[in-house]
Amino acid sequence: MLLALGKLAKPEEKATFAQIGAELLELSSAGGLVDLKGLLEALGEREITNVLVESGGTLLGSLFDNGLIDKVIAFIAPIIIGGKEAKTAVGGKGVDKVVDSLKLECVSVEKFGDDLMVSGYIKE
């Protein structure tokens, strides 16, 4: 198991993770966020070329903001959550105009029960 940590992780946290057999990868961090480019470079050095990210809006936003995503697989469920304080699926900088948004190509859609899976590659 490989665990990426910011260099500001506490020594007792590092010791706990090491005790359970995790290989610790210490990376620089800014604003409490691990250097994602550094993480992907370290994974590439280990010949890991595919990474599945199932996360919240902050991590996804950072990955999109840094141009670190090449394929998107999104599930859409027929439910409405809403609310003024609702979390967004993708955080980050976003765009001011729809014309500036990231677009997908080679898009496919599959149905799983009531849910839809939309997948595609980021258009360059």
C-alpha cells in the first residue's frame, strides 16, 4: 500500500501508517493539498500509468485545474439533492463562460439500472 502525505504530516501519523505496512511517499503541499503533479510523477516512476480517482469536489477540481485528467467517467443518478449549501461534484477554479469549459470527445453512455454512466476523453 502506498500512501501519499504532505511533508507537514505529523510524526505520529507517519508512524501509525508505517506500522500498518504502508509505504509513505512524502510530497510537498500547499494550502493543505498534496502536490498532485509530483504524486503522478512518482506513480509513473513506479510504472503506474492508470489511476482511478473517486473523490470529492476539491480533489477533482485540483486535478482539472492542473490538467491532470485525460478521461472522465461520470455517473448520473435520477435524484435531486440541491440546496444553497450543497457540495459540487467538481470544485476548483471553474470557468466564467460555457464556451471556455472542458469538453469531452469519444463520448459513450451506458445505463446501469436507473443510473447513467457517461464516459469520454478530455478534448485537447
